[in-house]
Amino acid sequence: MKKKQICILGSTGSIGTQALQVIEEHGDLYEVYALTANNRVEQLAEQARKFRPAAVVIANEQHYERLKALLDDVPEVKVYAGARALDEIVEAGPIDMVLTAMVGFAGLSPTIHAIRARKAIALANKETLVVAGELICQLAQQYHVPILPVDSEHSAIFQSLVGEDQNPIEKILLTASGGPFRQMTMEQLQTVTKADALRHPTWDMGAKITIDSATMMNKGFEVIEAKWLFGVGAAQIQVLVHPQSIVHSAVQFKDGAVKAQLGVPDMRLPIQYAFSFPQRLPLSGDRLDLFAAQKLEFFEPDLNKFRCLALAFEAIARGGNMPCIVNAANEIVNRAFLEDRCTFLQMGEIIEQTMARVAFDKNPNYETYVATDAEARRVANELIR
């Protein structure tokens, strides 16, 4: 049987490295065709040596010569650099599936190119649907391309819907760990540090998404993503803070039945399911022990304390390019917090002010998204200064 050829956008990040573990565990089924990274040139070179893809792309062109030198004795691996190379590599004929594990707005353009090239999408870059959900869904329908969710929550919803065919969704129950600051007061949040925010209680993720989890903006983005993936309104999505991170999300149907997907916090499971759907393959690792878990708790999120989640719901309600504005401002404040240029609570304040200042467009196209992203970043940076 021909091995499925996979392109990983963002292979050196948390999702990308775990995807490579899945591919390695099922080397009889999957093969790496291309790997990409932004700056981690040494790690990308190590991955290329191990998996021998046809091509590697380093998005930051400044690292091209270094990557070229590191792989000089591996001539079968072609080396490319730059944003244009990312767009071109996903269109390569042999590729069957593109795993979009890049972080942020940068993942949008290569995802669009992959869809137009009729490649199946394993979606781990939530910003793609946050920024341009309507456009992405239109293109996926036009080119008959499946979008298979990799986020643990959206994979859980997807798994709960398998076999339900046309049964309408009454409500999506989107779970959230609550992050490290779930039980803190507003006064305590005024003095938290990036080191505090990076200590996530249950998941091991990259810095950007870990900070987004602490502010709960990550959950806000997942609400927007769920709206587009599953064709529901924001009013049909309920966020539940679930500290144990065992119920990864659930679906409630019109007869009142609720189906949920449970498991240990292991991102390899949703990655592998996106690769193998509709089959389930063996996966090494821990198994869920409900006796050890003992209790499952669920709480309402505090939208006053976690302002970013409320702003995401506001962005959904307004529509147009507003989610794009929120995403761009969030990328700026997230980086500023990691660099000690703004406080934890200031992140939400700056995002809200950016939403008020950037031009709103009810019916955006791709060019609008690009212009909006640039303007929102400029405004957010000015507000930080």
C-alpha cells in the first residue's frame, strides 16, 4: 500500500514534533514529504536527517545559508526559504495531506494554497479559521477538500459527530482547563509573570499557545474555530472550565443526548486520528483510568476576569474582519507579555482598544484580511509603547 505523503508546516513546534512521533510509530503508513520551520534551523536540519523528506523550508530567509550548510551532505533533501516557498511546497504533486501547525496569521496563505491544490488539511493552526473562516470554508467546499481538526477540543467534537450523519447539533460543549490562573482574583492577576503563565497545569505546549491559554484567548479562538468547522452559531457553543482535562469536549443533540470524547492529555491522539480517519490505529502511551481520576468538575468561565474570552465572543457577534483584528492584536500583546513589555491584564485592554481603532469591514476578502492584520499590528504596537 502506498504510504500517505505528509507535509508538516511548523515541524519544530509542539504539534509538529508530536506528529513526527506518530509518523515514526506508523512508518508503514506515513512518510514525510516536506518539513518547514520559522527560525529553529538546527532542529529542522536534525529532523531532515532523520526523516529524509524531499524538501525543507525555513520561513526566515536569513537562515537559508545556515540550513543549506547543515544539509550539504544530504543532497536528496532540497532546501528552500521564504514565505513564497511555503506557499509553493504545499502544492507539490506527491503530497496527500498538509498538517498546518504553524503559529499565527502566517499559516493562512499556505493553507489557502494547499486547499487550492486539493490537499487534505489537518488543521492545527486555529488562527486560519479565526481570521478567515468564511473564506477557508468556501474554498474547502469549492475544491472538495476535507478539513480535519487537530486541536484536542475540535477533534473531540469531530469524533463525537462520527456516525451522526445529518443529526443537528443542539449545543457544543467546549471544555477548557482554565489555565494556571483559574482560581486567582483580579488583584492577584495584576502581578502575575510570564513564568507563572507558562506553567500550564495539564498540557505541554509552545509559549504562544500557553500564554493564550492563561488569558483564555485560546478558548475564544476555539469558539470561533468551532463555529466554522461545525456550522453552528456562537449561541450554540458553551465554554466549560474543566480542570482535569479529561473530557476534551462534547456535543449535545436535540433529543438531549450528550456524546463526549475522553482521554489522557496527549496531542498525539488527535494528530493520529486526523491522519488515519476514519480508521483508528494503535497508539502507544498512557490510557485513561477513571478510577484514578475520581472526579470530573465543570465551572462557568469568569468573563470579567478573563476579558479575552469575552472579546472573542464580541468578535464573533460583529463578524467581518473583527476576528482578524483580535487575532493580530493578540499576537502582538502575547509577544509583548513574553518580552516583559506589558502586563497580563494589559493584554486584554490593548486588544479591546485595537478593536475600537482599526477600520471595520463587514464583507472582507483575502486582501482585506492582509491589510487588516497589518493595521491591527501597527495599532497594538503603538498602544504598547
